[in-house]
Amino acid sequence: MRIVCVSLCVIVANQAEQLRMVLHASPLRSAKLACKIYSLFQLQSFQRKRMPLRYAILAICFYVCHGFAYCAPKEVVLLIGEALDEKGSPRALAPARRALLSYLEQALNVKFEIRMYPWARVESNAANGEGIVLGLSKNVDRLARFHFSEAAYANNLWLVTRSDSRFSFNSIQDLKGKSIGAVRGFSYGPEFDLAKNKVFHVEEDISSRSSRLKKLLSKRMDALLVYQLSTDSAEEVEAGINAFMANEVKDMALPAKVSFSVLPKPLQVDFIYFCIAKNKDDGLIARINAALANGRKTGDLARALKGP
């Protein structure tokens, strides 16, 4: 019996890695491999006797179960700044972010547990080790506290105005004396942070795009900031905003033909990163970087972000 057990371990060990890989890829392939392993058992002689069927079945079941445990996705807490609808309820993730997360879940064999908070709380909770963050921009203070990934993708930061109140924009100095709508608790990068409430005034609000856009139409600000994928042009962003707000502005007393306008030059290009408190990184950032690099090389990442 001891000889049987030792030989059994040797045979199963030779198949272990192959079984683990195919278990993650396809149940059908897993079943075929299990049959292959059983055939090996049947061909193997132990003291001139074939292995009893019950030992072969037990060994296959053990490694199938072990393989599924090995391949079970790891839970990863992911913190994201909440975006609210006009009723103040959290909105679903933007398609590009959902596609990015789905790609990484597959590539890393993880399952993200998404927790949405206001941005100030996201940063505070992340610093205390609650989880990894998607969407914090880099600044000097954050670079000292967090380990950042390579850029996952890029957003353009657009200035949106009323169509009858457009102005020329080429640099941040062109915002002098103006009131700019921004999301409360969110950093828009070092240049913006240094200039706010000095070069221009910031009108802070909750992360509800429709609520902020209505305030813009009511002339409570001169322009507001909107992030959109860097692959979208100013014209595409403008058309999307006007379509999004079509039903929201029906009851507003507006002059004829007044709508939303997106200035042709973005305020900045903002790269989107993952980050985690430096003392909590167990190698996840390095794995994310490797998955992003591989996705760019194969084109899988670009296809995922582009969507169907």
C-alpha cells in the first residue's frame, strides 16, 4: 500500500501544473485531462497489479478540488470616488473603467470588491490600508504616501461652458477671475491646485454631473470641469453632454438655442493610475503593471477600453 501511495504522488505531481492551468481556462479541458490522468493510472503497474479504480478516482477528485482552490480569484478591495446622479444616488461605473477592471480581473485572477466614497474619504481610507485605489492623480504628498502603478489610461480634462458664454482658453492664466466648477475633495493636478482660489475661484460641488451642469446653465459658474477618455474629441464630448442633459433642461427657462459647449483645448491630460499605501503593497502594483504592459503589447487592453 505504501508503494502505491508513493507512486500515486509521483504520477499526480507530474500532472499538477498542467491541470491547474487548464482548470482556469476551461472545464471541458479539465475533464479531458482528468481522463488522461486516469489512463496513466491504469497503465501504471504496481507490483504487477494495476491501480484499483477507487484510488485513481480519489486522486483525480483531490487534484480537481485542489486545482479549483488554487485558481479561485483573490478578493481585492478597490476604492473609487463616487459619481452621483441627479437624485444623489451612486451612478454605475463608466464603461471604460468597468472594461479596465474586467480585463484586470481576468489577467490577474482577482475579484475586485468595489467600494465607492467621496474622494476625500477614498484617499483617507486608502492611506489607512483599506484597499487599492483607482483614479487618484499624482501630487507630491501622495507620491510620498502611496505606491502608484503605471498609467492605466488617460482622460482629458475639458472646460464646459454655456454656448453663449464661450471664452478663449490656451493656458491656466486665461481662467483669471473666473468661477470654475469642480468636484469637492478631488485634486486636478499640481498646476490646478496651486492656481485655485488665486488665479480663479473654485465652485466646489458633489460629484453629480447633471446637478453641476444645471448650475452652469443658471450662471452660477463660468465653466466646469469634466473628465472624458482622451480618445474622445471636444465635439464628441460636447454632443454627449447635450444628449445626456436633453431631458434635464426641458423645464429650465433658457434663451433659445442655448446649450452646452466644450472648449476646443483640454485643460490637461490626466493619467489614471492605481495606487496603494506603500506599507500595504504586497506586489499587487507590480502585477498590475505587468498585466497593463502585456495588454498594450497584445492589443487586448485597447480593445477592452474601446468596447463593443
